[in-house]
Amino acid sequence: MSKLSEEELNVLFNALSHEVRRKVVKVLSEKGKATYSELMNEVGISDSGTFAFHLRRMRYLVNKDRYGNYFLTDLGKIGYEILVNIGKPKEAVEERKEKEEYESIIEIISDRLYCFLSKDQLEKLRKENRKLLLKDILALVIDKNVTPDLFKDVVLEIDDTAVVHAPKHLLLAVESRCKDVLYVKEYENKPPQRDEVLSKTMLSISRFLKRVLGIEED
């Protein structure tokens, strides 16, 4: 097994923490390639919106060729090795999180419609040897000046959040900390403004719910 970075390990374990995503890895390892509908049938998911959500969480483990067939990336193949040899990646993630929570004081930001995470805010928490847990947020925007090292040193988890907006250089680090996040979106140059973010987020959620519930758009 190849030696992985901390970011890759976090992405891998978070992707494998759900039974549906573990089934996808196993199916693709056995079949080599499969179409979207074939994967849905194999893992027992009938709702396309739900399945699309899980595939987004596996963006670094699963790729698609020009014919629409999905296959495992090198990281996905390592994930399969972990499933075979360990069998319980979720427990390993939870054990690591419990250790981090024990060693550091945790600050929680929760129950927000909008939250902007700045570089200064994260640097202050790092100096104080504190971790940050973000949860129950409608729209989270991360400052473009935040570095991957600063982000991973401070942010423990992003949980139950609809949309996270992050600059391109932070996407991998952000994905590694996400749990139950609907969308992670990349922005360029300036971060999106509060009113724009909230408006688009509400529209995206409305469309997502309509797809899940089978309601036609007006």
C-alpha cells in the first residue's frame, strides 16, 4: 500500500465512513467499471439524488471515463485494500477524532445561516491550541488567504452544512473535514458575498428537495 498524506487519509476515511460508499468501492473493485444505473442497482439505491450525493463525497476515489463508466482511482483502490484488511474505517476515524478532541479545547460555531471563516480567526485559534467544529450552517465561506496547513491544523470537522464555498487550493483539505455536507463549491478571486450566497443556497436546496421528492419544477 502506498504511503498517503494526512489529507488523503482523511478524504479516504470520510469517503468510506458510509455503507453505500463502501459498497460502491467493493462493486467497482469486483467489476472494474460500471455505469451510474448499474452502480445504483448493485448498492440498492433507488433515488438518483441520494446516490449523486454519495458519488460527490467519493470524488477522489471514483472517476468516470468518456463513455460514462465509473472506475476506482488509485486512492479508491487503496480504499478497497483498507476495506479488505481492516473492515472498519469508520471506527478508525472516530477514534482519531476522539483523540483530537481530548488533546485540544474545541470551539463550536453552529446554528448559523451564514458564516465567513477568516485567516485571522483560524490563526488565533491555532495560537491558543484550539480546534474548531463547524455545524448546522446553511452557507459557509472560507477566506482565500487560509492555507491548507492552517485549515487542517484548526478545523476539526464541518458537519450538517448545506454549502461550503472554498478557494481551489483548499478543496482537498475541506473535503477531508466534511461530514454530511450537501455541496462543496470552488470560487475564484473574491469570495462570494453573504446575500448572493444565501440566495443561491436556498435555490439549490429547493431544487435538490424537489428532485428527491419527485416534484416537477414550475
